Amino acid sequence: MADQMPGAVGISRLSVYDSVAPDGLLGGTPHMHLTCSEGYVVAAGEGLVQTLSGEGYRETPLRTGTVAWFPPGTIHRLVNQGGLQIVVVMQNSGLPEAGDAVLTFPPDFLADPAAYARAATLPEGGVPGSDISAAFRRRDLAVTGFLALRESGPDALQAFQAAAARLIAPKLPAWRERWERGALQAALETGRQIDALAAGDAGHLGRGGINVLPAPSEHGRHGMCGLLDTYHATVA
């Protein structure tokens, strides 16, 4: 357990795309997580995050020093207005990498898992040096669907959420295993520590130390919202 990040979160550094989407804005791919909250710490530049949820549509400015976060079910899209770089904190490390995100493709793609997979999967998984134009094509398709959702009202949003849930259903058993090994174990360990302290047992304090990741383990992967430098910590 000591090898995990605190709370079994995931950390990455994101340089938000600065290419033009179909609506003339620069930025990333709108998408929604189904089980993971996401947080931003803005490290440099400026921009905004567009969100669509049960609260409606919002635009939240992002400036150096801003911290913002949102729960599962929030469709979000980053817009780059100049050098936007973010440290991204993801709940449930391992689940986002296992597919806990659905892009806002038009309904025909969401209804056909094979068509969705073809449109969502990047050549070579988006590794550094691979064809970035594929990431932009994926982004543009999702932006087209997002713009339609934004104008269509709450019924369309609920239909998208239901379609997303159907799409990821086959992945749920594997997600549960990852969650049990990661975030659940981290929370349970805190409970065990509280119980031990209540019983006068401070033995776990003798197992202190430090873990260090001196640099990202991967640089420049083509992510949904930009180029990712990812820190990989072990999940027990």
C-alpha cells in the first residue's frame, strides 16, 4: 500500500491542445467519467473548462493557481486561451486508464460499441511520436456531439448518460477489481490505523518513510485533452 499515491489517486501533467476545433476554439476532447472525480491545479497559462451536467452548461475560467474539480457525470472540455498547463488529479488510479471515460460522440457511435471503439482508439494508443492528427479527428467528432448535446436540453443529456453506462457495462467487473486493490484498500487502511490508535497501538507509525517519483514515467502521450506526462505509482 505504501507504493500508492495518497488516497490511491492518479497524477499527470497536461499541456492542453492548442489546435482549432470545429467551433473555432482551441482545446481538448469533451468527455465524461462514470466513477471518477477529477481535479485540476492550473500550473501555467489560462483558459477555461466547459462543463455540462445536471446543473446545466457552465464555463469556468482557469488561471495559474486555480483549483477546480468535479464529480462523475460531469461532461467537461478544456479550452486553451494561452499556454494552459494543468496538474490533473484523478480519483481511483487505474480506472481512468481502464476506460472510465466516454467521449461525447454523436448518438449513432454510442449505440454501436464497435463503431465507438474505432472512433475512440488512437493508433498505437497515442504513444509519443504517433500520428497526432488522429487525436484531433477524435476530438473534433466529440466536439460535434458535445455542441449538439449542449443545445438539446436535459433529456438529451440523460440519454447520453444512459448510453455511456451501457457502453462501459462489460468493463465493470475489471473496474471493481482495480478499485478493491486501490482506492478501497487505501480507505480501509485508514480505518485500520484509527482502530489501532484507539487500542493504543501505534505500530504503523514505525513503518514511515518516503516514496519519490523524480520525473514522469511517460512524456507526451496523446491524451483526450492534450499531451500527457504521466506519473505511474504501483497499485498493490
